[in-house]
Amino acid sequence: MVDKAGLGSLLAGLILIALGAYGILIYLDEVISVLKGSLGVIAVLIGIFLAVIGFFIMKE
């Protein structure tokens, strides 16, 4: 016997994956721009994190 909640969740997940892939293909240039921008933001956040840790390590 198949669990109906699990089957519904699986079907909803597959539909969302298909819609997301379709959206990525349509707006590929914008998706690449967002990824480039987010990589820069992540690099800045990691740099701030390492600087704060380095400050506290030197303070000891």
C-alpha cells in the first residue's frame, strides 16, 4: 500500500523541480548574474568571519 501523503509530496516535488528547471532555462542570463553576485557576497561574509576570528585569536 502506498502512503498518499508521501505520493503527494513526491509529485509536488517533481512538479516544482520541473518548474524550477524551466524557469532557470528561460532566465539563464539573470540566474548566472545572481550566482556571480552571491559568490561575491559569500566571499565578503567569509572574509569578515575570518577577520573577526583572527582578531579574537590574537586578543588571547
